Amino acid sequence: MRRPRRWAALASRRTLLTLAAGVVLGFGGALASGVLADRTVEPARAHTPALPWPEASLFADVYERIKREYVDEVDDHALMEKALRGMVAALDPHSAYLDSEELNEIRLSTMGSYPGVGIEVAAANGVVKVLKPIEGSPARTAGILAGDQIVAIDGVEIGADLAGAIAGMRGASGSLVHLSIRRENTAVLLEFSLRRAEVQVHSVTATTLEPGYGYVRISTFSDTTPEDLKRAILNLKRDNNGKIQGLVLDLRNNPGGVLESGVAVADDFLESGVIVTADGRTPEARFEMDATPGDLIEGAPLVVLVNAGSASASEIVAGALKDHGRALLIGRRTYGKGSVQTVMPLARGGAVKLTTSRYFTPSGASIHGKGLMPDLLEAGTGAAPADIFPGATALSARDADVRLGLETLKSVRRPDARTAGEPHLSVP
């Protein structure tokens, strides 16, 4: 069973978010524009604080000019929503006003399952492209492949409308949806009728690199990530005579996610100490999260792969493991997102996603705008993580970063005695 955590000064109803840093995936209708947490504050009370009179008067003047003189008639509700969106979005790139549908997207994106067809999608070069069909999903069973382009859903062309494609593929389990697919080197469109189902999205994949040496990739941090990680480690131990001699933890292109899940993952490799602290204006925005005893791999050497796509919760994990000397970081400088967002549902529907804290690694460093520098820095941007395919050539042979991680694990020194502040791992 998971050990209880001592998470100081953390309000029980807060939604603490470490949002995706610009990477947008669509799990066949489950994921919106980020990876988010699932704890919310209560709806705001329906009282209106006093506005400064000059600013309120100016707003009313602009509003009236638009209503009276703009070339097209504008609906009052639509105009007010645009004003809200602009006001919040102007604060920083990670704050936003959310309507009811967008709030529901946030809730779905943390759950680890959703009703849909099971496709990871992204908008690229004016089309919506399949990144990969999810194992066991209706799309995978029907034969949809990575690289396919989704041209139309139920006969409606979608172009590069990622949000529209996601919405079109979502629906009640058991209902039908028709996809028109363009496939490379195929002259005609391929037509697929898929019956939607509850799709399980697992953010953790794992394999053995060599006897005794494991590899775990975490693609995002959702509510199910900690349990998925625990299951993956148990399977690796089972496949390696009950013991892991070293582990490569791959956080490349992981845009972040649920703060608490990131903390739980760091805790799984630490015995004690601070994992992350945060500071903000309100008591709820100031907190500290600490590790509890227990290491899933029992002190075995650990390396963490990172790149410019590693952001937010990924940086919390990597920063904690680096600062405590528990792991060596390999790869490229991380993205540098050191802020926490809170989703606050509103009394009349929708929500405000607001930056409420800045977080700090155990050493007290802020990575915001700077990122984390790896212990072993590689040149160039690097390739995307190679997929794990049963029966394929060994992962370490297809992925240079994984190969370096494995070589590093096999060469690290593990001191017999550790002193406070001394790194657990070092390279010769």
C-alpha cells in the first residue's frame, strides 16, 4: 500500500496544476490543451467586488462602442466571454478562462480513461495526424496507424481543427463514429466505422534493456501514473529475478500534469527530504511536499532522460532526484516552467485557471524560464523517444539517449557509505 504523505499546508480542496508547456495531444477526445490536476476549489461566491470607477467606466464605454458600431452584430454573452478570456490570458501564458466544455476537458484529462476511439492526435502542417492508436482501443483494433491523417469525422471535413476532431471522436460508449483517413502511399481515402468504448490511457511504459537493467517512460502525469509506475516496476522485477540493478527513467517530451502525481513519482525513488516547495500570495498557495521512506528500486542506480519538452511536473521530479543526488540527468536543458495553476470553478459555470504559486526545487532554486541543466549534457535537439515494440530491435540500439543512459548506469559508482548532501551516484 502507498505510504501516507506529509504534505504541509496543502489545502484539501485546491487544484494544483503543473500545466503542459505548449504540447497538445488529443487522446481521441480526452485531452484538451494541457495535462491537468483534478482537485478543485468550491465555486466562487456570487458577489461582485467593487471595481475602480474610472476603469469600470472605461470598460463600459468600450463595450458600448463595440455593441453600437462594430461592423457585425455581437451577442452580449459572446462579447463578455471574450472580455473574460482576454483579461485572464493577459496575465501569463498559463492562466485562462474556461467555459463548461473546457472545464470538462480538464477533468477528463486527469482520469486515465475516457469514452472515445483511442487515438493520440496532433495538428501539424494543416492536418490532424494520428500520433499513435492506444493499445487495446477501437482505433487500434480497426487498424488505424500512426501517421494516418484524419480527413473527416461523420462526413464533416476537419482540416487542422484539433479541438473539433477531439470533440467529434468523443461520445458515449457503444455509439458509432465514422472516420475518413488518408494514409501515405494509398490513393483513396480509407473509411472506418468505430464503436466508441471506455479507453484506458496508461502514461507509463516499461521494458528490460539488458538483464537487470530496466527502462520506464512516463509520457504525462495523470491520476493513474503512480499506480502505473508501481505496476511497471513490479513487472520489471519479475522479469529480472526479483531485482533491478539500474533504471532509466525517461521524461523526454513529458509536458507535465498532475502535481501530486509528479510528487508521488519522485517519492517512489526517495527515502526522505523535501520534494518541492511553493510560494504564493494566499496560504493555500504556499506549501511543502516531502518524501516518505521507501524506494521502489531499493537504491539501485537511476538516470533520468530529459529534453526541452520536459516541463512542469517532469521538472519537479527531475529536480528533486537531481538535488538529492538520487539520479543523474542526461539529455538537454528542460523547458523551464516553474509555476503552479489552480482551477477555480465559478458559481455560474466554467472556471478560471489561474497561476497561484511559483515552485522551487529542494535546493531552493526556481527553474522558471531557465530549466534544469543535465549532469550529462548532449548536443543538438535530439530525437523523440523511440517507441517500445514487441519483437523490435533492442530499444538501446534504436535510441541514442537510452543507450547513453544504459552505459551510464553500468559505469556509475555506488558509495558504500553516504554522507549528508553527497550525491548517491557519480560517473568515473
